[in-house]
Amino acid sequence: MAFPRVFPYPGVISRYVVSLFLLAGCGGSGEVESPRSDSREVAAPMPVALNVDGEPEISIGTLRRELGANSQAQFTKAGGKILAASLMHSGVTNIEPLRGLPLKFLDLTQLPISDLAPLAGMPLNELYLEGTQVTDLTPLKGMPLRVLRMEHIPVSDLTPLAGMRLEQLNVYDTQVQDIAVVADMPLNTLWLSGSKVSDLTPIRQVSLESLDVENTPVSDLSPLAGKQSLKRLNIAGSAVTDLTPLQGLRLERLIFTPGKITRGLEIVRGMTSLQNIGPSFDEVQPPDEFWAGWDARPPGSPSDPPVTPE
């Protein structure tokens, strides 16, 4: 199942512009370049600003040429500096020209990139690596990242993220097994679906609002007990059979596989905070409709939970 996105990528740069103006200062100049209806470059030269060391800042046109990027690439410039780059479907195969840029936002989605070394030392707040070939996150050490999305990449080791103040982390369909590194992060969103993670103990003290462990080996939800911050939970296709740790939570959305549940189904049924419930993102319903359908299923249907011996 395709993982749901928080926002559509085509409009991501425009969404980020406001924060870039703030970063550049209220009096700074800002400039945004978006894909054009044709491939012609702007005839007039791009504005060039001096860096703090006296070296001229690279222009958007120059950076585009050095990257070999097509018209799908989008850049945002504020205060004379290129602070954001969205390179999805841009044809870029080498990110070395990005080295040393003060980027706050970078989207490398679906690029054939494996080496993040050119990003070392960047002040990135948001980084999107979905569908790349990245395995080593070491160049990200010390970055002020808040959002890191790494769906469908061969990464397995998250230890380079230690000490980061991430708010959103997505390792959907990766080889990640150990999430100990997240224990001290101010995460509000953690997507582990399709990963190798089986132990949720590291998130016991994390004030998550959204957790996705769909199609993982996770079987024990006890680290979620008492987690009043949690609003959205997806455990569909996981090894979870016991929902009793959810007692007292104020979930607003629950996606699960009801036929696997042997304990605690009544807890979910009595959860008045729920607004949507179902076996998948595409099949969520208001609770009344879901339970009406559940009660109307034929006896002995495949959705019946297995019988647990007393």
C-alpha cells in the first residue's frame, strides 16, 4: 500500500517560502523560481549577493546548470542565498554542486543518489530521501533537522541521528530494526511501517501524536500505555493481538486488523474520542458505521478473531 503523504510535492516550495522570508529577515529580499511552461532560461542574469566571506553567492541559473537539472527542479532564494531546493524528477544524478550551500530544505525524492557527503554541515531543517539509494546517514550528523523522510531506501542504521531534535521521522519500507536513537527526540510523528522494527520500548517517553507500525513485527503495545498525546495509530498487518494497552487513550483514528485481535477489542469499541476506524487508510469509517458492519458479518467469517484458550 502506498504511504500517505502529508503534502503534495509539486507545491512544496511555495509552502516553504513564508518560513524562508522569516529566516532571511523581514527586510531581506526573497525570490522564488518555479518550473516554467517552457524550458527557456530567464534572459536577465540572476541577482548575485556577496557571502559573508566576500565570495559571490551562486545564482539559481548557475546551480541549475551545474546540477544538470531540468525544468522540474525548483529553488527558493531569500536574502541573496539559495535556501531551498526541490529536485524530485529533476534528472539530477550528482549533488556535489550543493556542497557548502546554506540550504534549509532539500527534496531528493527518487533521485539515483547514494552519497550524502556533499550535504555535510548544511543547516537543513527538512530533508526528503524517498526512493534514493542512501545507506549511510553519517553526513547528517549534527544537522538541525526537524523533518526527515526516508521511505523505500536501503538504510538500516539510525545512530547518526543521535542528538537530533526531529519532530517527524519516516522510515517506511527500510531495513531499520533499532529505534533506540529516537528516545530523546521531540517526535510528534513516527512512521515505521514496513520496517524491521519489533520493539517500541524507546518511544515510551516520547510524546507522539501519530504512530504507524503497519506490516511490522511489532506485537507489544505496552510502551503506548498512558500516552495521552497519541491521536493517530496504525497497527494494520502487524503482530499485535492485544489492545488492552490502549485503555484510557484518546485516539482519533485507529487503523488495525480486527480479525487478529484476541484481547481489548471492547476497549476500542468504547473509545468515544475515535473519529475514524478501519482496516486501512482507504477503508476508514466513522465508528458507528464500522461497528455496524462488524456486528453484521456472517458467523465464522474470515474477519472473526481467533479463539484464545481460557
